Amino acid sequence: MVLAAALPGTERARRRIEPVLPPPGLEVLPPSPGAEPRAPIVLLPALGFAGRSLLPVARALDGRRLRALVDPPGIEGGPPLPSIDADALLDGLAGAIDRLDAGPVVLAGHSIGGAIAVRLAARRPERVAALVLIDAPVSPFPLSWWERLALHPATWVALLDLLGPVLAVRLALPDVLGEPAPIREQALRAYAERLDSRARRETMLAYHDAFLDRAALGRTHAALATVRAPVLVIWGARDRVLPQSMIDATEATLPRSTARAIERLPDAGHLLPLERPEATARAIDAFLADRSF
């Protein structure tokens, strides 16, 4: 699912009244001056990460495109959210894309961001020129033993108290990445600080429930079967969060008429945009290079 799908803190605060969902934030990198207009790229991060976690990817992408980084509500800025309405989030994201006023976009989602991108592409197909799924869960799959442990209500509270958030996350990374990988200390520390906040952990778990539990992934699977835009799947060969069979599930579920490409990065795990931002950007640029948008 995500480092964050496996690591959300685990106090399940169930509320009958849905909070008002604020719109997602967008940080925009404008295209190079005088560049020929091309479809913008909208990047959605993994659960528990802010949009700026994908800034190295955005900076490495073709500068002729506008690049927009999505900040999911409640993760970093604004009040935490004890529950997430998936439809409201998708509508808010569609509205944010509309405000770019730049025509159809390339949606690129990492992990849960990919699941959200699939749902939005099915909901607003006229707004999506292409879809990039980066280690994205698109159908139900069995959790590993450590993912089940990480989702247990007592696990993270005890570990955070014992080790502190930064060390706890560092100790978890080998199970997520396979081998130590170069991840910016700033991104790691920011994630750990969110994990250390009970309210932010509840928000992470609310996103998990809205987009990553078995029923939600079933809805993503159904949505993927309706996607007509070209699809690029980028996969870290050392991903220990999602099974490699997810690639086959993606290919099998897409309509036969949908153009698709698969790019496996051998030296990356589940957090490959943070581990290999330049390689991620090269794969996206190469996929878009021969297309007219």
C-alpha cells in the first residue's frame, strides 16, 4: 500500500458526523518561459507524505510542463481529519485541477496517490490526458505479517514512546525498502513528526480506510477497468509493501484498447520517487515524449 498504509498510527477514532473536507493544496512549478504549452503534470504523494515529497521528481521532469504537487487535506497543513469521505476528496481534487485552467492533465500518483488518481480518472475522464501509477495499489491484496502488525492499535504508540518517531521510522524502512536507500532526511523527519502526532495518525488511518481497505481497493479495481487514457506503470523491483503481482493485475484490468507501458526500476523499493527521483522523472518524460499532449 504505502509506507503510510503500513505505518499509520492506529487510534481508530470513529465519528458519525463527517468533518468538512478542505480542498487539497497545490504547489505549482510553472513551465519554462516561452515553452510550448503541454499538458500539466499533477503529482499525488504516498499516504503520510506531503506534496513536497515529490518535489525532486517535479524538478527533474520536463520543464516545459507545468508541474503541480498535491497536498492532501489533513496530512500536513490545516486541521487533522478523523474521517475522509472519498467522494468529497475526489471532487475537491477535481476542482483544484480545474482551477489550473490548463486543459487535461497527466495524473501521476505514488502508492495511495495512484489509487486516488485511478478513481479520479474514472470519475472525470475528460480531465485526464494520461495516468502514471507509481507502485500503486489498484486491487485487493493480502497484507504481509509486518503490515498487519503495523496496523495493530497498540503497535505504533508503544514504539513511538520507546524509540521516538525518527528512529522508529528508520527501523521500519528495511521492511519497506528492502535495502537502505537515499531518502532526504527532511522528508523522513517530516513524516516521522506526523507519525508522532495522534491526530495526524488518525488522519492517515482515515485515508487508509477511504482508499486502501479491501472494499475501497475493489472500487479502485472497478474504476481501472474504465480508464481509456494511456497508462504508465512504474514499479520498484524491491517493493516489499505491494506484491509484484499488482503489475499483472493492473495490465489485466485495463481495457484492451488502453495504451500502457511498464517500467521496472531495479534499484528501488516502494518509495521509489523518494529513492530515485531522477529515474522516476526520466520514465515519465520518456512515456510522454511521443505523445501530442
